[in-house]
Amino acid sequence: MPPEHAAGHNLMPATVETGALCPLDTPRFLCDEMLQGLGEWLRVAGYDTRLPETGTEDRDVLAMAVAENRWLVTRDRALALHRDGPLYVLLLESGGQDACIRELTGKLNLDWLHAPFSRCKRCNTPFREGPLPGSSASPESSPQTLLHCTQCHQTFWKGSHVRRMREKLREFNRWRRTE
Ligand SMILES: [Zn+2]
């Protein structure tokens, strides 16, 4: 059992309706290859989310979740039946991305405004503020409106696209449980 589980204080409240233990207070995720879009939204919300390469064997995906203490989010029931399944697999039974997001939100009472736009949607690396070093920022952008990824060298402009995505995150949060 990993130390986070044994420590107890890092566990999510017992009210979590997954039937499983959540690895950490701030959950980390591993989305299987059928749920890439969901995984990208988790990154947009600021959650550390790994997306395994296409074709990775089920047992390797599960081993990755255990080693890195991540929720393995999947629609594959066989993964949930594995020995480590009850602790690490978060099985979604909905079809379609929005329905899956809704189900996940309900199960973990997930906050989609946790840390929006703090990590790269493409590669999961935390963003840095300002323009990419060595690049000439576009004239209409002030350094405060730019983010960049040191891994995949993308510059991200906090413009209307971000406003639309933030609106979407707010919509997801309407599916949270009201306690
Ligand atoms: Zn990146």
C-alpha cells in the first residue's frame, strides 16, 4: 500500500461515491486512450493528468497508475476487476464525453476551477507566465496575457478562447454535488 494511502490524512472523505479510495487530496489522473478528450479537460482545469501512448497494454497502464498514485479513469470494466482496481480504477459507465465528465464530477465532486490554465493541455507540463523565451510576442499581447510551455514550446494567449474554455469549466462545475 503506498504511503499516501497508509497515512490516512491524505485520503478523500469517506463520502466519495466511487467505492474506492482516492489516492490524494488533490487527485492526479491517468486517462485511458478512449478518454483523451476528458484527460485534456482535466489538464485545462489544472489537474496533473497522464495520457499513456496509444497501444499501451492494460497491465502497464494500471502499473503506471499504481506507481504514480493516480486515478486510472477508464470505461473498461476489465481494468476495474484487476487486483489493484478497487484502489486505483475510477470506472465510468457513461457514453460520450460530456456524460463522462458529468459522472466523474459527481463521483469525486471534482472542482473544475481548481487551477485553470496552469498546465499545458498537450503535454501536462505546468505553464510559465510570459512569452516563450527568445520569441517576439505578438504586438497586441502584454506579457501578463501570455503563458508558455517549456516542454513543447507552445505559447498560449489568454484571450477569448480561454474565456470560452473557462465558461465550459463553470458549466462542468454545475454538476458538482451541493452539500
Ligand atoms: Zn506542453
